[in-house]
Amino acid sequence: MSDDASQSNPVPADAQQGRATRAVVDLDALAGNVRALKNLLSPATDLMAVVKANGYGHGATAVARVALASGATQLAVATVGEGVELRSAGLPVPILVLSAVHESEVARAVRHRLDLTIGTDDILDAIVAVARGPGVTSPVAVHVKIDTGMRRYGAAPEHAIRLAQVVASEPTLRFAGVSTHFASADELNEAFTVEQATCFDWCLTEMSRAGIQPEKIHAANSAAMLRSRRYDYDLVRVGIALYGLRPSSEITLASSMRPIMSVESRISRILSLQPGDTVGYGRTWRAKSRERAAVIPIGYADGYARSLSNRGWMGRGGSALPIRGRVSMDQTVVALPVGCEAKVGDRVIVIADDLSNEGAPTAAALAEVLGTIPYEIVTALSARVPRFYIGGLSSPRSE
Ligand SMILES: *Cc1c(COP(=O)(O)O)cnc(C)c1O
């Protein structure tokens, strides 16, 4: 991505405008990922774009718009607030709240026509109370969630069947879906996923025997949909793969898919370290020889983990720039290897969107260093980092 692209972009209308540190999100790459995912599916299978946690850190509204324009037909979020944000942005499609909501949030969710997931009698009762109330003119769409082994949200199989019967017989509700969620679809060993799917199938058979029929049956996350067509049912709920990241090292993406976000910054100061000089809080790095270093205005308040101190690296022009000393709240110091030309204002890549990107680590590589998963790297990026969009539906724009 060239600097020219940034100059043609409208200035973001928020407090971080003009900040040297920013995330660049390639919406054309996102559209390509969504099309590649759709290509794996039968045309009858719907794609639900999971855009919880601000679109896994990429910006929920921008991601949702492009995903819908590229083949997704529904959206999913984790909280009512996230759903309201998308609805308020004018997106008219079904928006499913995946997680448990508190009873006090039901009225707000219904007002914004969010679809709700039911795992307990209490939440079903709360939804019915709102759905029967004044001002609700159309049935409230609900999905019954079955806990087949994740042990997080959802009703046990027999209980779920009873919940489904109540939903199907209640005129103020629409039986929009039945779902389950896999605990280990990203692992090499598929045995537990098959076990969960078998349990799910049993529930579906029982429901069908009882004469109740949901509109959409769904189970697969990215890992399940990437590994097999066994788990597709009517709809797949895809999150991490939209963003071009692998659910785990066991699962591969389609070959055309790639990460859609990079994080970049600009050098704010050049340092000439002498032998014995120490860098940063706690003086955890001591120069052994003369070394050039650069101060980069990104820190843990931006979501750049403090545990990368003395372990992570950034990239510039093909050189890896190792972190010296501690990552602080707003700034990080990196070494400039011999031969790496750099002056104040020059760009460095903090998180690369592909392996060839200037020597910087990908989200997957940083996750490896930190002993976590790429999900945590991208969702950690804080609101202070402006998201800058290239490509997409119309001309470049920022949000
Ligand atoms: C987050 C989530 C997904 C998406 O998972 P990915 O691994 O990102 O594809 C699907 N279903 C549920 C219930 C989730 O919470």
C-alpha cells in the first residue's frame, strides 16, 4: 500500500486524526475472502459474517457492509450493544446476538430487531414478555442454542427440545434457528467435533419428530466450515476466516485468502545507543555495543502487548527491528539493524498482513511469540488506533 493512498483519503473525523499509528484494512481483500468462503459452500448454504468485538478489531460496520455485498446474508455479534451499533448504521439484515443477554437488555434488543439466542427458560420468558408487550408489531426471531459439549451457553439436549416446543407454539416468536457451537473444531483430532455433531443431529431428529421446524440450522465456525462440508447445515457462522486469519495452525484457508489488516506507525525519534545505555522502564535492555534505535509511538494502550517487551519485533524494508526494553503505554523502542535506512517520520510495519511485508510479524507470528491465538492479537487493538480503509464498496474512506 502506497503513501499516495493515504493522501487521497479523507481525514478521519475523530480524536486520533493524523496519528502516526494506524491500522490499514483492505476491504477488497475482505471481499475476496468472503467470495472464496462462499465458493467452498453449496449455493444453498448461507454465510453469516461474525463481526463481534468490533469486527475482530477491524471495524464492525465497514466489515459488515463489505461482507454483505460479497455474499454474506446475515450478521452475528456477541452483545446487544454491538448489534444496535450495526442496526443504527442502517444495515437491514438479520443480526444475531450469539451470547446470553441479560433480561434487562431484551426490550432494547427487540426494539432494534436483533435476533436473540435462547439457552435458558428465564431468557425465553423474558423475551416472550417483551414480545407480547405493546409496540411490538412483528414476531421476535429467536434461535435455540444446544450445548453439545462446549459447556458455555446453551441448553442441554432434552431441555433444548422443550425450549424449541415453546418457541414454535408461541405466536409472538419466530423460530428462526437452532444452533450449537464446537469446542475443538480447530484441532487435528476431529473425534469430539463428530461427537458434538452427532448429538446435534439427534436433537434435530427429535425436533422434527415433534413436528417443529426451525428456519435455519447452524453449527459451524470458521474451523468447522474450512475442514469439512459435514457441518454446514443451512448456515455457517464465520468469523476469523473473513479476516484472512487461520483458526489454528491445523486449519488452512483457501489459497486466495489473505489477512486484511496491517498495523503501521512512523518513527518519532532516532536514538544512538552507546555500550551500557539502558532503554525504557525497569532498564531491562542494556546496549552491548553501539546501536541505532528508533522510538515508535505505539504501546500497550493501543493493544500492543507489554509482554512483547524484549521479545517482539517490527519491520521496515525487509529488516526485522527487535524491540529493546519494555513496551510502555504509548511508545516502544526498536533497534535499527546495520543497513536499515531510517529517519524520523519513516514508516515501520508493526503487524504485517502477509509474510513478505517488510520483515514485520503477522498477527499469527505475534500470537506464537505471546503464546496466544491471532484472535487475541487483532481484537486487542484499542479504539485509540484509527482504522483506515482501502478498497471496498466505493472510494476510500475512514471510520
Ligand atoms: C465467535 C463465534 C463464532 C465464530 O468463530 P470463528 O472461529 O471466529 O469463526 C461462531 N459461533 C459462535 C457462537 C461464536 O461465539
